[in-house]
Amino acid sequence: MEKKLGALLVFLAVSLVVAAPLFAANPPKKVLIGISKIVAHPALDAVEKGIKDELAASKIAAEYDQQNANGDIGTASSISNKFKSEKVTLAVGIATPTAQSLVNTLKGTPVVFSAVTDPVKAGLVASLKKGGKMVTGVSDMTPVKQQIQLLLKIKKIKRLGHIYTSSEENAVVLAGVVKQACKELGIEYVETTVSKSSEVKEATQAIIRRVDALYISTDNTVVSAMSAVADVAVKNKVPIMSADPSSAEKYAVLAAWGFDYYKVGRATGKMIVEILKGKKPEQMPTRFMTKTSDVDLLVNLDVARKLGLTVPKDIVKSANRVVENGKLTKK
């Protein structure tokens, strides 16, 4: 019996040695995720990080091809074609233009959009209640009216300026929302448009003396040039209300109320994991960031002081992030 057992152990040992090269030569295949974002700025970078962290937390062995279109539609198209030739397992479009390009190019590959305000008007899905064929994702529709109402608690204004990108569907949709909110609040709406980030400073200079405050939405082209907007606004003592707390940490923005884009990325990552595990995109409705914990409020007391404004104590108390004496405090 012992001889038979010894022979069996020897056989198994030899088998493992022979089989070892086979396993080494054929490791488990990793999925390739293509990520295309329209431009690099803190909010979209946070989305990208959130996606990768969520997949890592879910123990998805993924490789990434991360691309930045630098605000150029032609570049976005080239990125989409690159992903097509690479045969990515799944593609992510961060912001409307890149998501649209991916959907138009990658017909047989799942596409997950993120940080898209209105995916229906953008033509990504036919309904918010279900995904499109191989397409679904996360919306970042922002609470515009509440943001403007917050601004009014700090400063009474008659005219609100809004700079947005006329060629970006996401921005155009939000411009309509801002205009309607101003009408309901009895404020004159003053707009100016740009087509690229290099035009933002000039557009701000053209509008700044006609307004009492500026509203900046989640317009990626404008947000990527926030330093120029803030520079002009501070020199003219005009406050900025922004929908992007991430970029507001670095620039002279009076207040910013919007989504934690890292959490938007984590939510997007969850959808990606579900698809990689077999769920069909068309079975997945567009997801929205609806929890109170998903929203951040930043107040810059240094900017308020420069503008001669006093931020009510209840607003400061409710803020998740406060800038004072050059320091950022997160609660």
C-alpha cells in the first residue's frame, strides 16, 4: 500500500513540474479598459481615479489605456478608433463629447459614460429608465437653482453672468437650466459662449462689467480655464458661484456646490464591474448621484473677505470644505 502511495505522489509531483510551464505561459487574461476624457482638470481626474479604485476594490485585474482629448473633438475621434483597433474589453467616456465619440465608433463594445449631464439629449440613450444597446452610465446633473439661491444668501444680485461652451451638449443643456432658474428667481441672465478653453479669459473680460456675479457650471472647457476666470473676477470684485468644488480648491471661487467627482467615479466603476460580471448595459438605467453625502459645498472665506462679503455662519457650518487664511479644511 505504501509503495502504491509513494508511486502516486511521485506521479503527481512529476505532473505538476510538467504542467508548470503551461500555467506560466497562459496566465489569466486581464481585461483592457479604455478611458477617454475630454480634458484634464481636477473633477474629471477624480472620476478617473474613482473608476480605477472601484475596480481594484472589486478585485478586477484590469489594464488601462487612459487618454485625454485635450478639448478637441478630432482627438476624441482618434482615441475612439484607437480603442477599436485595440479591441478594448470596455470603454469609458468621461464627459459628453468623448462618450458620444465612443458610442458612435465602438458598436460592438460596451461603453459606460460618466459625468454626462443629459445622456438622452446627448443621444447616448433613448431613455433614462434603461440603457441603450451596449451603453449606460452615470449622470452629473447639478442642482442649479439651489446653487444660485445659495449665492443670493451671500450677496444680493440683479444680473448673473454665465460662460459656457456652445458646442458641448452638456453645457448647452445646463445653460437652459441656468436661464430658467434666473427667471424664476427674478434675476437677469447674461450669457457669453466659447468654443475652446483659450477663449475663456477674453469671454470673461467681455462680460465681467455687466454682471454682479458669475455662475460656472460643470462645463469642462470653462472649468479647465478656471484660473483665467478667477483672475478676471477677483480683479473686478465679482464673486463666482461654481458647480465644481474640486477645481474651486485651487482658485479664487467664492463658493462651489456640486458633486464629489471621486464618488461619481466610484459609482461609474460599480457599473463597469456589473457589466464585466455579465450584466447587459441595456438592463441598467442611467444612475444619478442622489445622496446628500454625494454633494460637497466649498466656501472660500479669503475670497469673501477680498470682495467685502460676509458668508452667513449657517452656510460656513454646513460646508464640507472651507478655505481660510490660505488653508483648506475638510470636514
